[in-house]
Amino acid sequence: MAKGKVSSYIGFCFKCGKITLGSSAIATLKRGVYLLILDGKAAKNSLRYALKFKNRFDCPLLVCKENFEELINKPLCRLAAVRDKNLAEAILKSGDTGYELYTGGGE
């Protein structure tokens, strides 16, 4: 599998410590979240948490269509928060086809 732009940007987030994994860890954050990334195979409860955080931080929610666990290298994790504004913007502008911006229609 070829490594996409989003995968590279997520790697940069890990290197500079600007990513938080899991809804429990994201719940402890007060501010500074610029993008949420949700596993496309996540259960309704995970989607509900993601929407709650999306509203709290007023940030976009990106849905990963496949290989989310491989992307973040953490099994059973369904949600990630990007805490760097420039990397979040780069991820959103990357145009990778494996991701889509959440526009509603869920809960």
C-alpha cells in the first residue's frame, strides 16, 4: 500500500506530539483541537463522542474510510484529535480519497 499524504501528516503529528488518541484522552483536553479523525467502522457511540467533541472544539470531523488502526498504529482506537493548526489544514487540503469530511446525517 502506498503511503498517502494524510498518513505522512499524521506521522508529523506523532513526531511533534500534536495528536491525541482515544475519546477518553480527548475528553481531558480543554482547547486546541483543530481536526478530529474518526474511523469509518466506528460504532454509533464513537460517532456520538466525535460529534460531541466536534461541537466542543468547533473543528471539522474527517472520516477515515479504511485502515484507520494502521494509520495511527494503535489497535481498537477509533478517534484521533490533531492539535496543530497547520497540520490539520494540510490534512484537510490533501485531497486523499480515503477520507471524507463529515457533513451530518448521523445522530
